[in-house]
Amino acid sequence: MMAKPAWLRSHGKPWVRGPGAVVYDNPWISVTEYAATAPTGAPARYGLVGFKNYAIAILPLYDDGSTVLVGQNRFPAADYSWELPEGGGPVDQDPLESAKRELAEETGLQAAEWHEVMRTQLSNSVTDELMFGYLALGLSRARAGQEMDDTEALEVARVPFREALDAALAGEIKDMLTVAMLLKAYHMAREGLLAPALARAMLG
């Protein structure tokens, strides 16, 4: 976007954050309840989930247009989820270094080229979580290889990019980081923002 259109600006008054008290805390999140004032001037109690890690998503792309998905059982939704390699990176660490670590740990891969293509807010009505999304190109086996922690049971699948995109559009892939990254890569391929040979291979 070359110049911001007139509508893309802030309107009204911002929230006013008053005193807060931590009501829950663990190594990954904290929950703080604030006395706040809404943009309308109304008083409010606001519960904010604070994240101690960035959300990191990696879209690995091979020259033949295929990508890598990771399958695992997820606790909150109590279902099986196919996703891009993802994880958390400490907020005091370069997100790119976290992305490199997550790709190696979950897939056993490393990449010669990295491109940040997305930076978004996740569920921004109740959390302060930020997401960083990267394209990883020039893939090869990582020296360290795949490593999983004691709560992870992962399956790894190499699939055509278009199959992954179609699965996301059909609702078979529900993880929002994965859906967003697949759509962003599709847009980049269509708009000439990727190498022509790679874009052709991705689009089939």
C-alpha cells in the first residue's frame, strides 16, 4: 500500500487503562484485571491475557511448490490440527531466531532464505499476543535435526502448496496462523511478489 487512504486512521478516544491486578500467572501467560475507562467514557473491568512469547509461524516452500505441515492433537479445541510449523519465541529475543529454531525443532529443516511477510495481532480484544510470519526458502536438512519436547507427538507431511491452501479454504485446516500465511503466500504468488518459477509451481 503506497499511501494510506483517509479512512485508515484512528477515530475517537482510546481506552484509558487504570490500576491493574494480576489474577493468574504461569511461565507462558498472565491474566491482569484492570479498572478501565471505555472510549465512550463508561467505566469497565477489563481482563487482559498477557503473553510472554511471540507467536511464530513459518511457511517452508520447496522449489517444486510443496510445503510442510505439522499434525498434532491440540488441548484447547480437543481435536487434531494440521498446521504450519509454529511455536513461541521469547519477547526479548529476535523473532527470526525463534522461527529458525522452531523450523528445525518441528521439521528437522533449515532454510537459506528468510522473509518476514506478516506481523499481526491475535484475538486483540482479550490478548496482547503478536504473531510474526516468515517464508522459508532454500530448504535443507538441519544439522541438529528434529527435536520435540515431552508433551509433543508430531507428524510431518510434505504436501503441494495448493492442496494445503484448498484444505484451509474448505475448513479442514482451522489454525488461523496457517490459514493467514497460506492466503498471504497465495496473494504473493498471484501478484508477482515471488520468483516466477516458484509462483508457477505453487499455483499448479
